[in-house]
Amino acid sequence: MPVIENNFEIRAADGITDAALCRPEGEGQWPGVLYLTDVGGIRPTTRDQIRRLATEGYVVLMPNLFYRTARPPVFEVKPGDAEAFRKRMTELTAPLTSEKLERDLSIYVDALTEDRSCALGTIGVVGYCFSGGAAVRTAAVRSDAVGAAASFHGGRLYTDSPESPHLLLPRIKAQLYFAHAIEDGSMPKEAIEKFNSALAKWGGKYRSEIYDGAFHGWTMPDTQVYNQPQAERAFRELLKLFRENLEK
């Protein structure tokens, strides 16, 4: 299915952010999806991913989550430079307090649903790495609009912090899907177990799985840990979630 991709700007909570919107070619309306990037931000890999979702019949909005710090490309660090990587990651994520992020996310939901190509009904949200928690947060703060949310190798979904994403579960109406890495310093097995217990107590519809042989970041082709078979599995599961919960 041919698609159209447009770049534009959104007036977010604390300034102007750039964004990309991709949809099927032609006139019509399609279910909306809010795509939240990993810390690498908007780049060729993530543009490829929103195009792929659009070919499946969705209107996909990808905002620059890090507009307070930089415009894309937001993350230009030499491979293997761990210290520079950590420094840049902190620069990008530190301004994103829960309160600021929630204001942004609500604005992004409105920007998507108000687009004339977005069909009426609930939207889907997907997040990767750090934005897995942001996907959960979106489903909570905009339970009126989100019908499905997914997290792939999401980090820090269960912590001792009063702002931990798992504490938002009682506010969520959407169906949720979580795909965890077999080894992930930001979401170790103990945290996964506690998170799964919180999901069970929540009582909503969800699935939470560990992907064998997959490490943190496995869905991204521009990373050293990219795992194509498991990335394809992740995409199939994402489509299944959206097809079961978003009107088409």
C-alpha cells in the first residue's frame, strides 16, 4: 500500500516540536497510532517503522519527544563510546519529568486524533525502550482516547519510585502488550516478575512476554543487538493488538 509522509510542527507543552505523520495514500480515514521513539529519536530507522505501520492501514504520528533539548537528529554519538552515550541520554531524558511528559503526550494524542485522516474511535500507542513507560503513561492520562498500548523492551516499568509506570495501571482502560528482553539492565527479571504481578492485580486485558535471545533494543535495525526474527515477531504482535482493538 503506497503511503504519504509529511513533516510538520506541533505546539507542545514547552515549545514547538517537529513531527512526522505517515498515512496510506488517497482519501479516507484510518485508525490512529502514536509512535513514541526510543532515545535515538526521529531518524531513518524510525521513519521506516512508521511507514511500515502506515502500509498496514494506520495513520501514524511520530513526535520529537526531546524538543526541549534538540531537533533531529538528536543522538549522534560514535559507536562504542559508552561515556558519551550515557551523557547524551541524560541530556535528552532529564528534562522529561512525568508531569512535563504527560502534558506533551496529551497534546500529541490531540494532534493525532484531530488530523482529518484519523478515524473516529480509540487510537493505539507504541513505545520502545524508555518510551515503553511513556506508552503506559499515555494510556493512563488519555484513557478516553487510547484503546491499545504496547511496549517493546521497555525500561523501568516497575520501580520503587512514586512515578513508576506500574502505579498508573488502575487508570488504564486499554488492552496492553509488553515484550521484554531476555536480558535488560533497565528491566531485569525481578522487575518483570513484579510488573507481571501488578498487571494481574490490575485485572485488565494484557499480555506480557519475554523474547528468548532478544536483548534490550532488539527491534531497531540500526543497533548492534538487532534480532530480525524476534523483531518480526514483535511487529506481528503489534499488528494483532491494534487489529483486535482499533476500529478499521
